[in-house]
Amino acid sequence: MKQPEYTEGPRATENFEEGMKSLFNVSKEAIVKAEKKKQKRRASSRAESVRKPHFSDKD
């Protein structure tokens, strides 16, 4: 396996994921399903961080 070009940041994550996919011979359907699930989790965590407190939340 060739040495990854980047060791930090988003590109390093992509390199790691690509390496794992090739190492474990994961089917493309499983990869797509996992990536969609990952995107949903990211979107829901963003929505929670953006949500403003309601007046009823204050004491």
C-alpha cells in the first residue's frame, strides 16, 4: 500500500477511509449507506448547535 500524502486534516481522513475500504473489501452499497448515515448525524448535530433556547427554558 502506498504512503498517504497527508497526515492531518480532512485529506488524511479521506486517505484513511479509502485505505480501510480497500483493506476490508467493503461493498459499495455498504459504503454509500454508511456515508448517508454519517451525513444525517452531522446535519442533526449542526441543527442542535444552532437551535436557540426558548423563553420557557429560562428560570
